[in-house]
Amino acid sequence: MTWRERLRGLRMDLTPMRTSRDFRLLLYAGTVFYFGAMVSYVAIPYQVYTLTGSNFAVGAIGIVELVPLVVFGLYGGALADHVDRRRLLVATGVAQAACTAVLAVNAFRDDPSVWLIFVVSVGLASTSSLQRPSREALMPRTVRHDELPAANALTSLGMQLGVLVGPAVGGLLVAYVGIGWCFLIDIGGLCLASLMYGRMAGYPHRAETTPPSLAGIGEGVRYALGRKDLLGTYLVDVVCMLLAFPVVLFPALAEEVFAQPQVLGLLYSAETVGALVATALSGWASRVHHHGRAIVLAAAAYGAMIGLAGVMPSIWLVGLFLAFAGAADMISGVFRGTVWSQTIPEAMRGRLAGIEMLSYSVGPLGGQVRAGVTADLWSVRGSIASGGAACVVGVALTAARLRSFWAYDARVDEHAVAERAVRQAAGEG
């Protein structure tokens, strides 16, 4: 094989975009949602800080959002397994636009209300948590079974573009035209994305469904715990975020350790840039079948890169290793998403997406606490380096404990084989 052929094999697989109109709509809408959310992500904390002058008040936004995230994430998953997911996407998108409109009106007032920002933040967290399980559960229905690895990589790319571009645009809007314009941009994106969701075809549930309930949520939790391969995907992600999530230390790293606060943005964007590069070169992912091993190795590489970033002598080398970490995290995420989308039965997909969302959210919150406490007791560098090393050990122990997760092979796994047969019988490839 020539070098040109090998490089061609690395190119991102765009097949799902060519073959599925509904996947394109879902991808574009999700990217717009992420972009708008990240614009508001910059605006809300900045506005609270300028109104109160309190860092605690800024942190309290995350505190008030935690309960609705947990409650409505789980309920939204159960709801997604019962109602029309497309309609739920549209309804929650419109609800988010209405909440953001309240923030916009408040921002343009001469004396904006702080308490109103907190109330609306709860509403936004609730509607967003209701929406995401439906979006995650609907994606596998829009593409063929063998296109799911490529579809997951493309979905990840859309999210990363929103995460990278959104804060930059938000920062410029805050600096030059005002906070209220951030919310207006977000409202426009939410309306456009909801319109795209509405243009998708209907995807009725294949079997009879039951209304959301505590019993139904419990059934989803028991299913997740009963499958060691799924449990491994959740635990590896939680271990990585809990032990090696250094974002909260970036200001101290730039200001105190390197005395270069002007390059703080480098630290915040480095992982996303690395993830974008890895996504653009993800064509090889569709040829991998041992997804459990790929997740473990990529997650361990993430921890190693974070650990090395903590001991680098210059902030530019720190940024480089953070980029390597972002690339490894993206690879792990693509294969986790592939395991979920290729093996979870249609009737359980929403509830499992709700549990997946919690693993994404709770780990970073705990990771911020761990990183901050360790830095205060030891040092900023020590916190980052030790967290990365602990992540490598934690991932290895998880893989050793869950042997079926490490041995997972999409070609012969009973759940993957069963879901492939169901999709073929339903005419979905």
C-alpha cells in the first residue's frame, strides 16, 4: 500500500452525509444548537460576574443546574422511549428559545435581574436535559448499521466546531456589542435548529411503548448495570473526567505557574483543536471492531497526555499535550458512541441516552472539585500530573475488572448481532 493510499484511508468517512438526508438535518441542527449554547455559555457567567462581582455566584449557576440535569436527563430518556422523538426535539428547542428570550429581555434592561438569570438557567438546564436523549436515540435510526462509526465521528465533529467557535463569537459579542446580542444569536440558532428537526421524517417506535415512570427509569438502569460492556463505557468516561479533568486549573496555570495570562485561551481551546484534527483523520475507525480495547487504550492515552501536560516546562508544550489529550478523548468518545448505537435496543435507547448524559456531566463536576482541592493541598502542577497518572491506573483497573468490556468485538457480540438483525428486518440496514 502506498503512502497516498494510507493517507486516503485516514480521511474522515462522509458516507452518512451522502446517504441520509435526515442525518444531515440532525447533524446541522445539533451543530447549530451547540454553537448557540456555547455563545450563551460565555454570556451568562460573564453577566452574573459583572452584576455581582462574586466568583461564588458564577459557580452557583452550575450548582442550581445540577438537580434539573439529573432529574430531567433521566426523565427525558424515559420520555424519548415513549413519544415521537422528532416532536420532542422541536418542542424542547422552542422551549429553550423562549427561556433564552427572557434572558435577552433581561440583558437589555437598564438594571438586569440576577435572580431571574438563575431561574431561567434552571429552565434551560431542564429543557436541554429533556432534549438530548431524544437526539442521541434518534441518530442511529437515520443511518445504516455499518455507517454508525462514521456517523458518530461526524456528530462529534459538529459538537467540537460549536464548542470551538461558539465561545470565540460570544467573547467578541460581549466585548463589542453587549451581552444581550449573545442571547439573540442563540435564539436565532435555536429556531433554525428546531425548524431543521421539524423537517425530518417521522421515526415511529418499532414496538409498543409505556409512559415514562420511575419503574421504567429503573429498568433502564438495571439494563445498563447488567451489561458489562455498557458499564465499562460509562465507568471509563467517569474515571477520566473525575481524575483527569484539569479545566478548572487553567487560570491558575496561566497566571501563577507560567505568568502568561494572555495565552489562557490556548489552554481552553487546545483539547478541542486536537479533537478536531483527530476527527478529520478518523476514517480508520470504521475498520476497528474491538471497540472495548480502543476505548480503554484511548482513555489511558488521554490520562497519560494530561499527566505529561502537568509537567511540561513551557505553556506551549502544555497546550500541545492538551491537544494530544483532546484527540485521545475524541477517539474514546467515538467508539463509546458506536457501542451504544450499535447494541442498545430501540426500546431502551432513550433511557440509556439519559444515563449516558449523566456520565458526561457528573464526572466533570466531580473532577473540578478533585482538581481544585488537590491543587490547594499540593500544587497546580501536582494536581494535573497526579490526576493524569491516576486516570491511567483507573482505566487499567476498570478494564481488568470488566473482562467482557475489554474483549468486546462488534462482529460477534450477541447484542450487536441482535441489533443488526433487527435493523435488517426493519429495512434499516
